[in-house]
Amino acid sequence: MATAPQRDIADCLALVIDSNATSRSILAGQLRDYGVGKVVQCSRVRDARNRLEHTVFDFVLCEQYFDETNESGQTLLDDLRRAHLLPFSTVFFMVTAEASYASVAEAAESALDGYLLKPFTPVALFDRLSLARLRKVHLMPIFSAIEDENFELAASLCVQRFEAQQPYWLYAARIGTELLLRLGRHDEARTLFEAVIAARALPWAKLGVARAQVESGQATRAITTLMGLIGEDASYTDAYDVLGRAQVEVGNFAEALETYRTASTLTPDSVGRQQKFGMMAFYMGDRVTATKALARATILGIDSKLFDFQSIVLLAFAYFADNDRKGMERCMADCARILERHPDSPRVRRFAEVTGALQQILQRQFARAVEMVRNMAAQLTDVDFDFEASCNLAGLLSVLAHTSIDLSEGSGWIKQLGMRYANTRGLSELMANACHLHPPYADMIRECLQEINGTAERAMGLSLSGDPAGAVRSLLQHSEATLNVKLLDMSQQVLLRHQARIAQAEPLQQQIDALRGRCGTTPARAVLGQDSERQPGGVTLRLRKRAEAKAQAAEKLRVAAPPAEAAPQAAAESKAESGLDALRLRPGR
């Protein structure tokens, strides 16, 4: 297949990130000698992160270690790929004097195109840049198909390249596995991951097996796989990310806390990992640890797209518990600034409401606080009042009860929240832990899970005894009363399985369809914050059609800032192709 022509080098834009002015100047000069038209320089990781979030660069040369700030280029890269902010078109090289195997292996696994060991000659740099650009051109048909959302074609091209062992076959295999995961073909993805392991035992392929297990609902098996992988390489941070996710899903929160602690220790300047660690510590009741980690994440990246604003809400809860008025004022100021930047976001508005109610309680303005809580509770049945909003409201209600503020409706609201969202042990325990200040509320949430499971079991009993129509009606009745998606989905499954035996199948289907529009969505698995980031071990690509639609919508809304380029990211170490970071597909930004 013919390859696409390369962009003229004179039109390219490069970024050099290095705290040493002399080194930075030399690298910039070498890039200009290579023919790059414009070179931008940054001395701090924070400045570089901001640049990369808002500008698409053709080349990035980043120093690995920043001694004065104790930051690393490795963590910057990891954060960028986790948040879908590094385009496939960008060639990313890590530059360092560190020659140990561990650093080379980490770089090879971290979605970059090369690892340059100082000192190197301009000729060596030029050769590596050219090879990295060539690989991206070779694989352009695959990425073009992905951008057009033709995932079947893209997966087929990847498998063909892998089986024929054409240039960059291992890179293509990693992309293909992620495409298969995206298409829901978990068994095929796992088979291809295992084929890669057989051909060349790479950590990312073993991690891929675990990811396929998590995606197919086998979190317990994934934990076993991941423990084996970490046993082989205790510094493989992506493995801890997936392990923490699996442990949260099955409700093993104590183990998840230690997993996130390890990941955040290995990468102390990672915004995302600090937030996960802080959130898990908060839900485990370790307020001191949660405050420290979330405050650090806020300092590192509150103005970054990597930052999840839920961290501000949890910090506000922690500052309230410590009677820290200055901390609460900082949270209020942060919420005001964030709301100013996102005035049309219901999620951000809810964050500001929760933080404001906590401040009112701290200032002993109880009547105003109760009024604000009642206004929030009035949204309980809204289609967009999601699990995260429910946890925050449950936490706020537990604060009121702990403060001995009389709110007679509180128990009813907690029951309503639990019956809508406590569908799995992980979800139930997250919401219950949000109520840790008032244990009776936590117990009510756990009882809701038992009640939901009991309803499901009784309906299945009806179906097994020969009354599938009765099972569907029972599930629909409870779904309508609770807006519980799990029960609604079960009614759909029973109806589809026994449709031929149900006389009034069509009206029941219409009822399911109408109710689905009211229920909204419930996460299938317990997650911390908005878990929309790149899956650990996965690479992100922009989907052209959706990206263009987003841009057009933003233009109609007269968004002041230009939409961020969340184009495809592919990465890998050109030397062994094993540095490819498995593709993670997502809707265009």
C-alpha cells in the first residue's frame, strides 16, 4: 500500500523542553539545522504541559530529569498520553544522560518515538527523527481508517501487517489489539495479545491481556494477571493503574489504596495518579493523606486539562472536616474560576454548589446550607444526575447529619440515591464510603444493594418458573420507581431471550425504550472521578468526524479559546517497535 507524503520539514513546529539553558539552545539549534521552521523552548514541565495542551507540535525533544523541580519528562509524557493530548503526528523523543536499562525500558514502554542518550551527534539526531517520521507515514493508512471511524478496516490492516510481519508489524499488532477491544471483541484481542507475547514477551502485551479481562468483566482474573506482571517488573506504573481500577471494581478498596500509593510514589509529579491516590484515600477515610495528595495534584495541574475538578470537591470536604477556613476559601476561589471557564457545564455547577454548601455550614449559616441542599436534592431524578453527583450529595447529607442539622428528608434522599445507583459492590461501597461521617447512611446504601439484588433474583425466579412476561413487568415496575439502569437492562435481556413466548412483547419494549430516556446511564464499574482518560497501556487517536463536529459546535457557541487538538497519539520506541503504546480509541475532543 502506498504511503502518504511527508509534510515539508520547513513547515514543521518543534518544542524543546530542558531546564538547562545551554542544552536547550543546542537542541534548538540542531533542530533548525535539520530544517525545522520554528522551534519553541520551555524550561519548566508546567509550561511545556500548557504548550502541549494547546498546540500541536511536529517534534518534541524533552529532557528526562529536571533536578531543580524534581519533575521528570517521563511523567509529563505519561500524563499527556493518559489525557489524549499528544497527537499521532507528533514525534516525541526523550533526551537524557541516564543509560540504565530500567530507564531505557521505561522509555520504550511510554509512547515515545525515541530515546536519545547524551551526548549525541547532530547526524544521529537527524537519523532518528527521519526514521520516526517514516514509521508514522508507513502506518498512515491504519490511522486514516481510524480517524474515519472505520474500525473494522483499521483492525484488518493491523492484523494483516502483523501476520505478514511487514515493517512495524509489532507496532501494528498493538494498535490492532486496542481496536478489537474498542469493538468489544475481547476474546480476539486477548488472542492477539497472547500471539504478541509468544513472538516477543513484552510487558505491554501482558498488560493488554489484563485490560481485556477487565473489559470483559473478569476483574478478579485481571488482578491475578497484573500481580504476575508487577512481580516481573515492580516499576511498571501502567500495571498499577489497571490493577487499581480492577481492585476498585471488585470493592477491594484497601488494596486499591496501596496500589495507587505505589503508582503515585513512582511518579510523584503525575497529576492523574496523585488524584487517584487522593480520591481513594478520601473514600477510605484517610483525610490527611487525601488532603496532601489532592492538594499536590491541584498545585501541579489545576489549569491543566489533565485535572479532574472532582478533586476540588473532595478537598472541600477534607477542609471542612479540619475546620480549615482558609483551605475552604481556596476551594471556593478555585470553583469560581473553574465555573467562569465552564459556565455551561452542569457538572462544574454542581461542584460549586456542593463546595458552597460546605462553606455555609462551616460559617454556621445552616438555613442557607439546608436550602442549597434541598435545591440539589430536587435534581435527584434528572437524567444527568449521575453517580458522581450522587456520591457528592450523599457526602453532603452525611455532613449535615454529623453536624446534627435536622433534615427530615435526608434518609429518604439517601435511599433514593442508593436504589438508583448501588448496582455493584464497588459502586455501593464507593457511595457508602462517601457517607463515612454518618454510618447509618452508609448502612442504608449497602442495604440498597441487597434490595436491588433481591428484586433481580425474584424476577429471575419468575422467568425460570415459566413467567418471563411477569419477570419483565416486575423489573420494569421497580426500574420506573427507582430509575435503576441495572434492573432496566435485565428487563431488556429477559424480553429479548423470551420474546416469542411473551404476548405483549411490543408494548413492553416501548415501555423499556421510554424508561431508558429517563434513567440516564450508570457506570458499569466503580471508578474514581471521571474515568475518561486513556486506558493504561493504551494510545489515543482522534476520530476525525467527531473532532470536526466538536469544532463546529464550539464555533457556534463562540468559544473564546480554540479547541484543543486531541489528535491521535501513537508512540513507541523505533529501535525495537516494542515501545509502541497500545492504541486507545475515544471520541474526538
